[in-house]
Amino acid sequence: MVHIPSKQEILNWISENPTKTNKRDIAKAFGLKGAARIDLKRMLRELEADGDLQKRQRSYGDPESLPPVSMLEIVGPNSDGDLLARPLEWQGQGEEPTILIVDKDGDPALGAGNRILARLRKLENEEHGYEGRLIRQIGSNPLKLVGIFRTGHEGGRLVPIDKGSDKEWQIAAGATLEARDGELVEAQQVGPKSRMGLPRAKIVARLGDPSSPKAVSLIAIHQHGIPDSFPDEVIAQADKAKPASLGKRLDLREMPLVTIDPPDARDHDDACFAQADDDATNPNGHIVWVAIADVAFYVTPGSALDREARKRGNSSYFPDRVVPMLPDRLSGDLCSLHEGVERACIAVRMVLDKDGNKLSHTFHRAMMKSHASLAYTDVQSAMDGDVNEKCAPLLDEVIRPLYAAYDVLVKARERRQPLELNLPERRIELSDEGKVTSISFRDRLDAHRLIEEFMVLANVAAAETLIEKEQPLLFRVHEEPSVEKLEALRETAISAGLALAKGQVLKTRHLNQLLAQAAKTEHDELINISTLRSMTQAYYSPENFSHFGLALKNYGHFTSPIRRYADLIVHRALIAAHGWGKDGLSPEDVAQLDDTAKQISDTERRSMVAERDTTDRYLASYLSERVGDEFQGRVAGIARFGAFIKLDETGADGLVPVATIGREYFVHDPEASTLTGEHSGLKISLGQRALVRLAEATPVTGGITLELLELDGKALPKGGGSRGGKSHKGRRVGQARAKNAKMNRKVARKRAKK
């Protein structure tokens, strides 16, 4: 009878024979033949699913240095107990660097011979060349779960938080990580799914109270169905990816292209360079280069990577994490334009005249090397006279020419008059534990605007080229506001004593004139928010309906293929249009453009809602410790059931329920966006200053409830009557008065025109 080895015997043999690890070698070692080999295959799969056995993969590094994400092999602990690793593919001439592995709670135990994908940080003047943090073990990509842990006999059960999921998972006694009953946890599937009994999982991270800040983004991710783990075949394909070679690409490695991003940027997908045009026919003109990571080289049509990227549509960004469209091997490594590393790209060369008009442009499939990864604040400080060590050698050759080109683009922007909304962006700062430490508003610097203008120009160039070459693509479409929304904005403007032109074809310059009227007045924020709310939702389409907000006729997203599938489609279209290779837009891509447009428009909205929900929950968590405090704010929304107040300090929106404002019936006029007290005459309208007291903040839902104390610096009058008994009569009277008020406003406006 053939002896079938146990799983431990297989693991021991592999450990003792590291050069003979394929299935044939193992079967031969244990004398397995025929049906016994089927049992061996099953056991090997189970060992892989359990994370005890990893498939061997290959990775490629750069000469003399390692990329920020590398494949490593664990060497083992040194005499001090530090866990060390070595790079699997060191191509440098010098001594192979040693990597110190820094683990964190929840990381699996690693031993000599384990292979991992790790994020590296170069160490200076240290015993070890790099510091590495585990991303994942190679060959192990178990199903991830987030749910509530419930203690039970010999372990417990996991109740997922996914909507509509009634399937529980069994947690063994030794796999609970000492989680407490009712705690939010992250778990991984253990072993293959069984037809009998509950599936098994092990807890890999304790996230604490389900209402705690650290759990917020995970809840949103799962509630909105955002895929946060990659299928095994996708991971395997990404791990096998090799860096592109120069080949027939245009060599831009000596061009001082730089990336400019936030200091905490997770990836770098665009680089730029500018210089004065030396063509005598274009006096005081400029040449601008924008280079974008060549994602299409790695994500080919119909591949596992392509199918998963299309399914996700885009990356989703949260204050404490990112759910990427592509695996980290691509998004954080091969397709990220890291400083000093050769990267494949698609670049566009654009010629501008002295007034910012684009005279011409050409696209190239190229190879580049970023000469520096710069932060917005550092670049702006350098231009303002405070130059740090990194910017100093780049100031005259790179940074000043970028700003010179931007200056002429500002002229073109002023002529074009895109919508100029002034809505500060919130920045949520988190501690290592995931708790909100501060909420502030990001500064809008010229460095930000510079990159935005270059990216817009490159997007326009891509759309124009593909239209000229009659190549299918996905346009970014933003249609003009509806008549109803425009009329509501006009009503708001009138209530604020401002005017919005009527009786002509609406242009963004008309809205900018309204915004300019409101600027630096008490109605500034109100008009900006109301203008934003009047806009339609942008979307993707194979048909070109122009971009109203940017005041552009032809616009297609080209600049972020790492995080947007629409940009990847445009890259493929450019490849096909120029005949650069076989990885261009496929017939299948073209046939399903309509479906793709709808798919990625939906996923974009899904991410926006999830990100907004997460922000609301973080704000509620931040404010939950300040219940009873008073805050200044402004009325930002009116509904039948109450008024929404935007708090000055944090930008959070809280609800003042109408039932808490005195003991009277309030008439809701949706067209005028007002609530009017039936007896007191108190009128609550958009834009009013408000003093409120925080009554409740619920992190789980993101809900914030406020108590209204003052309006425009005046205490609230005491409302007469009751909200009981006569409410129906009050409602009918209120509706009649609202109707009369509406008629009176129309009559007044008609008289004013005469």
C-alpha cells in the first residue's frame, strides 16, 4: 500500500530540499504514482490556501538599487533576533544588500526560505541597506473578510458586515487572535471551501470597536461592494511582469522630467518638463512635455489584469488606505515613475505660443527616468525663495521653466473661462491607531494649478489626436446644467442680492461672474456650493458631448492609467492609432465601449459615495468627543425635515431637525429653499450664519445632529402653538402661504424688469 505523506512531512521535505520543489520531485521522493499523485496535488493546493506553502515567482530589480517594491527571500534571524531578507534578483555590480524586515501586528510568521513581496525604504548609514515591510507572501492570496467576531464554543464565528450576506465563518480556538466578542476583525479564509459545514477563517487583524475610526474605511469598502482583494491569477500575472526595454521607444532618460505630488503620494503616474522654444517663428513660446506611465504595456486587452481593472474601474482613496485598480507590483512599482528608475511611458510634446495657445503636439512611446520626486509644497516654497536641498539644483533648469510655461497657460485659461469654483478641500490627519488627530483645509498653491493645467492640456491633446485619426475612445463628458437646476441657482442668487444672467445660452463665464459677485462677501461659500449642486454628474462616453465645466470641446482622460480604466482605454487607442504595437485597442475593446463607459461611470460614483461616507464617519468620530460644544457655521441645505449646517471649523455637515426648532409648524418652500415658522415668522434660508450646539455624533453612521441656538447673531424667537393636534391645518395654511409667497416673488421680478 502506498504511503501518503502528511502535510507536515511534505513541508519538512521541501525545507530540506529547497532546489527540488516541483510536484514531480515531491511525488518521486515519496514514491507516489497514479491516483496517489491526485491526493498529493490536493494536499499541495490546501497547503497553498493555508499559506504554509508558496509558489516561487521571479522579480526584476534595477542595477545598483532596488525598486520600492521588491521580491525577497527570508534569510532568517541574526544573532540579535532581527529578521533579514535578500533580494531575489540583484543585478548590481556591488555587494548584494541586506534587508531588515520590520513586522507589524497581524503579519504572518516568516521563516528562512519564505518568499515575500515587500515595500522597501533605503537606509542611510545603517548596518542594513534597506528596511522592508511585508505586503504579502508569494503564492498566498486568501479571501479577505471583515466582520463582527462572536465568541463561541472552541473559538467563535465571524459575521460578515457585507449587506445581504448571511453566511458565517468558523474561527478555530487558536485562530481568534484573542479577539473579543462584538469586535470588528479582519480575517482570511483558511483552506478550501467545504460543501459541508461552515467555511473556516482565521483572524489576522483586530480592528476594535466597529464604530472606531480605524474601522471606518473598511466598513465603507464592504458596504459599497468595492473589491479589495485580487484573484490569484491577477496577482500571479502581475508578479511575472518584467520591466519594459528601450527597443524602439524614444529615449527620454536624459530629459530632466520630474514628478510633483503630495508628500504622502502613494504612486507617481505623471512627470513633466518645460523649456523655452528656440524656434524663431515662435518668439517667447514654450515646449511642455508630459510623460505618463505606460500601463498598457503591462495590462493587455483580455488578460486577467485587464478584466479585473475593468471590473474595478478606478482606484478608491480613503484617509487611511487605498484600494487600487491594479496590484501593487504594477501600481506601486513598475507603473510608478519613481525617482532615478527607468520607466516605460507614453509622452506628449506640446508647443505653446506666448499667449498659451497650443500650436502643435506629438505623442511618443518612450523610456524615461524621473530626475526627482518633488512635493507641491517644496516646489512652491522654492519659487517663493525658500529653496531646500532637493529643489536647489533644479530651480533654474527645471522649476522656473515649468512656472514660465504655466504663466502663459493662465492667459489661455482666462480667455477660456472654465468654471472657477472655490471649495476648499478637507485633509483628515490620522494617528497610527487610526484616530482622527486633526481636520484642516488644504492650501491651493500655484504648484497644484501648474500640474492641473499641464494635465488638462495633455488630455485635450489626446482627444484631438484620436479624433483626427478617427480612433474610438472614451470621452470625459460634462453636460451643462438642467433648466430646473439653473433656475434654482438663480433663485438662490436673487435671495442673496446677486444676479445671474438669463435669456441667453449659458456659458461658464456667466457662472464665474456670479461667483465673482459673491467673492469676499458673506454669500461666497453659499454661492459656490449652490453652483456646484447645479452641475450635472460627469461621466464617460464613446460619444463626444464636450466638457461644460472646463469649457472644452474635446476632452479625454489620458493622465492616470494607474488608477482610471478610462485612461488605459485612451492609451490603447493612442497605441493603435500610431501603430506602436499589438497591445493597442482591441476589436473587443471597441465592441464593448458603451458597456465599459457605463461600467466605469458607475464604479466612479460608487467610489465617490464610499469616500464621502468614510469622510462623514471620520468627522462624526472626531466630533463625538465634543458633544455639548458650540460651533459657528452656515446654513448649507434646507429640507422638509430640517436644516443642514456646515461647520466652519471642520466643514462637517450636521442636521438641525425641524422638530427641535421651537414648538410650531415650519413651512418648507423647496423653490426658495426656506423653512418658515408658522407662528414666529422665523425664516431659515441658505447662507445664514448659525450658532449651533453639537447634540449627537454617531461614528457608525456618520450622522451629526445639531441644536440651533442663533441665526445671523440673533437668538431664536419663542415659537407659539404646538406641533401636535392642529398640524394638518397648519400644514394646509403653510402650503397656501408658500404658494402666495412664490406668486408674489414672480410678480415682483416681472415689475422689476419693466
